[in-house]
Amino acid sequence: RLVKNGCVLFVQEEDTEEEPKLKYERLTNGVTEILQKDAASCMTVHDKFLALGTHFGKVYLLDIQGNVTQKFEISSVKINQISLDESGDHVGICSEDGKVQVFGLYTREGFHENLDYPIKVVALHPQFSKSNNKQFVTGGNKLLLYERNWLNRWKTSVLHEGEGNITNVKWTANLIAWANNVGVKIYDICSKQRITNVLRDNTSLRPDMYPCSLCWKDNTTLIIGWGSSVKICVVKERDPTQMRDLPSRYVEIVSAFETEFFISGLAPLADQLVTLYYVKESSEHVEEEFRTRPRLDIIQPLAEGCEEISSDALTVRNFQENQCRDYRLEHSEGESLFYIISPKDIVVAKERDQDDHIDWLLEKKKYEEALMAAEISFKNIKRHDVQKIGMAYINHLVERGDYDAAARKCQKVLGKNMDLWENEVYRFKTIGQLKAISQYLPRGDLRLRPAIYEMILHEFLKTDYEGFATLIREWPGELYNNMAIVQAVNEHLKKDPTNSMLLTTLAELYTYDQRYDRALEIYLKLRHKDVYQLIHKHNLFSSIKDKIVLLMDFDKEKAVDMLLDNEDKISMDKVVEELKDRPELLHVYLHKLFKRDHHKGQKYHERQISLYAEFDRPNLLPFLRESMHCPLEKALEICQQRHFVEETVFLLSRMGNCRHALQMIMEELADVDKAIEFAKEQDDRELWEDLISYSIDKPPFITGLLNNIGTHVDPILLIHRIKEGMEIPNLRDSLVKILQDYNLQILLREGCKKILVADSLSLLQRMHRTQKRGVRVDDTAQAFGVVVFHCRHMFHKECLPSPGNLPGIQYCNICSAKRRGPGSGILEMKK
């Protein structure tokens, strides 16, 4: 529903949740005054101006706001039609008294004629101003074509007659379409052929009361509306092979459908149609039909029907008195403007833009969509302030009680406007919803006054310790007066001194204020996980030298890692001194130190022996194996006192007392496998003798020896010493294994021998081939005898020493010297 000048202009008849497609306004200014005294009979639209004809024979040129720019006194009776060429420089006018005028708006030169019958229609050639023959058509009881010949005289041709009055004509490019009582014809001005005749459907309707509406969508598409019937016709070129005596073009009806009401006008809108309907309805109380508001619909043509997109009922002035023939629909091709003309009113319809879309969304309280639409078109919108829309949305959410959503929208809507922010904060305080807006307050480059943040913190401190702690963690300390908040927290701690959440928050506040010692005391008291982070971040190692035990009681692993990583700040000796009364903690520290570096804490290795023995025996033996600074006598004493057999065995073997160590394995552990493994490690024949002697009267030990000593001791020595009649478990299997091991050794030796022989032969053959090769001797300057050895060394014969004890056999002096050692070759040369 649109109200204009105190009256309803249109009512959308469809579901109110569907947004209208068009918006409407009356054409006022000079038009209002004209229609008070006269009545509109026709109008034509140009991109630059409007031309309005009246029942009293006047023609007015108007700007698009309806202001009169020119007035022409044409006749004393009704102006039937006005036509403009594409340039808007020439106008054609016809009237009910038979007057036809075609003239230039700026030259007033043209055609003037008075006929003795009414002229209903006139149409100028679209390129009238540019063409030489200045063609136009008029229609009364026949359709006449006027054109100027080369003598500058007007020539008239009858294009059609004999089918009643011509009621409408439209000219585009080289095609003229007109309607008479029978139907619609199309004429090709170039080929001078009529190419179609589209008959009207409902012949019961009077053509003068329900006139035909014509509209060219483009240069080949004609839209025909007559009665309640709509046809869309496309002019096409005929295949030359099918022409014969037919026109070169033909018309195809691509869509035809019936409408619910009578058509008063048509106009294209992209691929859709805008239709103006004349509506008559029946009343339950009155038998006669009565006239209602005309409708402007947007429809989507289909092949065999149409789909209604939108429908608006228009409240034009005196609509109750109007007939179907009293309405006209004209449109501007340059932009989507549609003019609904009636005798006493002219309404302009235009497509709704983004501003209108936002207005409609606000009217329907769809604030979220309105805000999004405004942001998308922020650069283009003129009337809408995005912030204003946003504030309306926030107000709506607050009224609805959706405080969190309202607060969340503040971030987007309020932006960097500090005054608006502070107003909203105080509003949320008034309604008791400070918590809702707290998480959305600006905290970056834009910041409110510290008092605003402090007000919210005090509110949380009164009612919500957890929320207060969250804000302290999330808000930078620069937003508020830190000392004031610390004081407030201390006041609350007087009432609840053990509240861990308040204490943690107080520590964070002390950290923001760089009072790290106070924060560290609280963290240690609470055993808080952030204590190590605080120490590292702010280099508080000097403050924890007397708090090492507390730190390790809290988390030994983290504490030791931190101490070892920062030995330059807290020395190893200082840590050991602090932990001397807590040996279990001292062991953890020294153990990790040893794992990092076996030599760094060597002076504490003796102390570590007892620490491992007391708190960590599984790591004692690895420590004894890896430490090179451990006093063995002390370690042996401790292990023997505690009866640590494995550790004692290791220490005895390391100290050279292997026989005693083996004895402990056999007697204390009674583990033949371990004893055999120990003997293998020492690789001492006397140990094997001791092991055999100890095992000879113990059948299980004998079985173990038979299974394992084959590669170290001759099994025959053991077998000979076994007493006759002794039962030995799994003896057969053990003997089989000995034989298999022996057989495997034989096979390995034979395999190695074969490989050795093959390699030797291969190398011999290679050497033989090498020595058979020729050697190039390049010493042709003088005739000398030359001796060449297989090693490729060459000597003049006179330079070689005597052959020595074996006549006829000589050796390379260089290679012989290498084998015998430095100086050998020289000595041989001197012999």
C-alpha cells in the first residue's frame, strides 16, 4: 500500500509477505493543473520529454517531472494520437476532426492537412528526421502512407482499407503494424509487402470500446493485446527456396494465452510483460457489473500460457467512471518507466531499486536482511544511512528481549562512533544487561573511556567471578585503571580469602601491572600451571632461587627442565643445596642432569649411587654402566649391603673379579643363560672351565651349556665330563643341535674356501691379462737399452743394479724399496 498526497495510490493484492516489483507515483506539477480543466486522451513518451494530448485539442510537452515546457493549440476536439521519431525532433499529431500535423519541434516546418473524416492514428518513421522522403502513416477508415518525393511534394499511398477504422498503429524499423476491426496486419515498407494478418479472437467485443494494444518489443517481435487475449509474434525471414509467390518474411506466434481481465495496454520488461488491465466485477447485491481499480501486472509469457509475477491495483482518479478505452500504457525504452494514462490521472510506475528494497525490509521488520542489503550497496545508496538501519535493528532486538543478538550487532553497526557506543553501554546498564554487551566492546585501536570498562568489570565482580576473570584475560590491561580493579578484588578477597578464581585473577592483574613477584607468590600458592610461563616470560629466575622446592612439589618434570635449561641463571650447586633435605627431589634433578650430560654432574655421582638405590633401582644399573666417574668400591659396598645381585655382578666384572661375578650368577641367580652370556662377554677360557665345573652335576645347566657353547668351547670336552647314567633333559635335542651347528660350521668353511679360491683365480687371471699388455716406450732421442717391469716402471739398462744372487732375475727397484721400507732402494743402488 502506497499513500501519496493523502490518498492510496496502489494496493498490492498478493500475499503481503511478497515484495512488490514496482513502485508508483503520480505525475504532478503542470499535469495536475491541466487535468483539472481538461482530460488526457493520449500520450507518448520519449527519453527526453513527454507529449500529452487532451480532449480539448491541445498538446503539451512536459519534462519527466510533469512541468509544461511547450503548448500547442491543435484543434478544438480530442487529440487521438501523438507520434515522435527516435530523435524527438519531429512530432506527428492527429485529431477527431480530421486534422493531421507533422512538424519539427524546433523548425515548425512540416505537413499540415485537414481531412473530412476523423483520423484515429498517426505514426512517424522512426528515422523521420534523418530520412529524405520523410515517411509517416495515418489511419481513419483507411491506412495512408505519406512520403515526400524528389520534387519536395507529398505523395500518398493507400496501404489498406475496407475493414473498418484503423484503431492503432506502431512503426519500428521497416515494419508497420496496425489494427482494424478484423485483426492486426504487418507491412514491410522495404519490400512493400503485407506479410501477415493476425485475426482477433473475441469478435463479440466492440473494437471501439475494447481497442487493440500493440507494442514492439524489438525490431522483429510484436506483442498484441486485444480483449483478454495476448499474442507474441516474431517476424522471421523465409527460406528463399520456399518463397514462390510468398512474401520474403513471415510471422510466427511464439506465445498465446488468455488473461483474466481486459487488456488496456502492454509494455515489455526484459523477458516479461507489463500489462494494464481494465477490471469489472460483479456484486452480490447488484446484478450489474461495476468498475474497480485498474490493475498493473507483471507476467512471464510461456509457450501456452503465462505466470503471474506481481499484481498491483491502482487507485487512479475517477476509475469508477472509466472504460477500457480510457486507459493507455506507455513506456520509456531508455529506462524502465511505465506511464498509466487515464482521463483525469497519470501514474508513473518504475522498477524498485535497492533503496526501495531496504524500505520494504524495514517495514516488514526484516532488519537483518535490510542491514545486509544496505552494506552490499553502501557505495550506491543515497537515502539510507546504514547506521540508522542498524540502530533500528538493535532497538528491535532489545524490544524483543534478544539482548545478546542486539549486543552482537553493535560491533557491526556502531563501528567507530564512540558516542553511540557509550550511549548503548548505558542503555544496556539501565536494562540490566551489561554482561550481554561486555564481550563486544571495542578493544583495539578504538577504545572507550576507561570508566566504561571499569563499570562493566565492577558489575561482573559483584555477580559473576568467572565472567570477571574471563574479561580480565581477554581485555588488554590498558583499557582500564588497573590499580582500581586490584583494589576492588582485594576488597572481595577479604570476605573470601581462599577463592582460587579471585586469586588467579589478582595474579593476572599483578602481571599486567608488572608486579611479577606478587603474581608469582599467588601462582605458587595456588599451584597454578601458568607459573612456569610467568617465570620464563618475565625472567623471574632470581625470584625463585628460594622457591625451588615449591616449584618441584608442584610439577617435578617442568621444574627440572626449567632449571636445567637455565643453569646460567640458577647454578647446579644452588639447586643441589636447596634440595639437600628432599633427596627424592634431588634424585629427579640429578637423574635428568645425568641423562643430558654424563660428565657435568660428575662430582655428585657418588651421592647418586645411594639415591638410585633408594628411589630408582631400575635406573641404577644403567647409571653404573654409563658413568665414568662413579667410585666402584663405594658402589659395590652399597649394592652388597642392599643385596643387589645384578648390580654387584656388573661391578665385580668391571673391577676384574669375573670368577666371583660368575659364581654369584650361578649361586645367587641360578640363571644358566645369564651365566653363559656373561662367559661369552668375557671370552675367558678359565671362566668357561669354571662354568662347566659348576654345571657338571646339574642336568639343567648341562642342557643349557650343550645348547649354547658350541661356538665358543669344543662340546666334546663337556660331553666327556658328563657322568655315566646321568639323566639330562632334552639330551637328544641338544646333541642334534650340536651336530647341526658343527655341520653348519663345516658348510660355512667350505663355502668360504670356494669363494676364496674363486676370488684368487679371478685376481690371478686379471693380473695375467694386465701383465700381457704392451707397454709404450717413448725414448727415441738416443739409442739406449730399456728394461720395462710388469709394474710399468721403466729403467735404462745401464741404470739398473746388478741382479745379485739370482742371475737373470731382476726386480723393480722402486717397488722393492716400497716393500722393504724407506731407503731400501737407495742402498741397493749403492751395492
